Amino acid sequence: MRLPRFDEMFLPILQELKKTQSSKARDLEEILAKKYNLDDKSRNLMYDSGNGPIFLDRIQWALSYLNMAGLIEKPQRGMNSINKSGIKMLSKPENIKDFVKSEIKKRNPVIKASDEHTDTPNNEELTPEESLYEHYNKITDIIYNEIIKTILSKSPRDFENLVVNLMQKMGYGGGIRDSGTTTSYTNDKGIDGIVKEDVLGFGSIYLQAKRYAENNLVGREEVQKFVGALAPAKSNKGVFITTSKFASTALKYVDSLDSSIHVVLIDGRELAKYIYEYDLGMQTEKILKIKKLDSDFWDQMKDD
């Protein structure tokens, strides 16, 4: 019995969410299994690696794509709700797949480039290993976008705490107890967080966190204010982190700073990458091992 592809479930998922208002992936699994007449064996079919059931995984990917396309929202952990855009899209069900694909390409230029590369005639065929890495990059790009969308759904204060936690995860503050703190919410003087580099506090890294929508660029003026706030704090080290991007004027300004002042700018993509790589709020879903022959082992044997 053939399992439906994840993109084939866009429409029935939206239709069901319109009825229920809010549902978990597991609830949708029950309903969709009945819709596609899946028996228990098909529904519980596992990946060869043993890392979870295929059908549920496809439902979760469908939900991720619908979320990134702006047709559903996640009001709370594990829950999915259709929004006004999703309801409007139901009036043109034949356009849903193309719309989602278009929105994903807008948000993921890497995916767009990969798709165009794959569809271009006369290109040499990718090796299995190259194909694997290409798909790995597609998956991580999708996860990066989910990370930023999740951050944008949380409060600015939670974002400040997240940034401090990330710096500690990256090794700043070492094993120092209470090495990272957020500043007073009402009188932060341009500083959102502080990470101590040593026990006595001789060295500290000051943080600025801006939870902006992706089209809201951080300009030179905001970065300049942050640099100005470092002097009263008697620090020459600062990290400015945003969920969006930095304007070219902001990047040029940081490049022009005196060598005695060290300011690092981290945009939304870099932020998501660090969160992913340092396992902050992440869990490992699948581990795939690729092995090759140990030439030292085999070469010591005599050839026939």
C-alpha cells in the first residue's frame, strides 16, 4: 500500500485544521491514516535505519512546510493551527502545492539554487555522496528557518535569555557559576546581556539582542549605539545578535572600528546555525553512518 508523499497531504491537513482549529501531528496521523485507508502495517512502516515511522515523519514535514509558507501557525508546543492565509488558500486547493513551493524557495535561496541546478540539462550527475550532502543542506536550511520562526513567536525577554544561553553553550564563561546574566529590562543602557570570561569578572562580553522580522534590517545607527554603550561599561568586547540581517552600512561601520574594540555581528542565519550546531533546544532525530574501507587494514593482506 503506497504511502502519500508529504506534499500530497498539504490540502487534507489544512482542511482538517480548519475543522479542529488546533491539532497535534499525532492527532492528524490518526485522521490521515483513515483518509488514505492505511492499514496498521503501512502506517507503522519504519525507515530502514529504524529512526521512526515514515508516515508520521511525512506528516511532520508537511506541517513544517505549511508553517514556513505562512499557512499555519504553532500557537504552543506541539500544536498546529490554520491561519487566515491558510483558510483563504483552501478556496483554491489546486494552487496549494505551487504556492508552498514558491514560498519555500523565497525563504531558502540554497534550496532554490539546488533545485535549479538539478533541473538544468547537461549537468553531470551528482555522486551519491554529493547528493547526500545536498539533501543534508536542504534539511538544515529548513530547520534554520524553523528556528528563527520559533524565536519570533517568543517574547523579546526570552530571546535575550536565549542569546546568553547560546554564548555559554559556545564556551564563553567556561565553568564559571552564573557566568551569564540578562540586564534590567527597563534600564539596560543599551546592553541586553553580559557573559563573564573569568571568575573575578575582569573580562566580560556584552550582548545586544534584536528580535526583528527578517525584512527589518539592523542599521548602522543601532550598532553605533551599542558600541557607544560599551565605553561606560568599560568593555571592548561586544556581540550584536539579530534574527534578521544587518544593513551594509552597519557591516562597514564595524569593519572601520579601531582594533582595540572587538564587535561581532551575528545575523539570523548565523544565529540559527549556532543554535543548531551547539544543540541549544535541539534534539538529534537521526544518525546516519557512512563508512569506507580502511586501506591500511586491507593493504596488509596479500593480493591473489
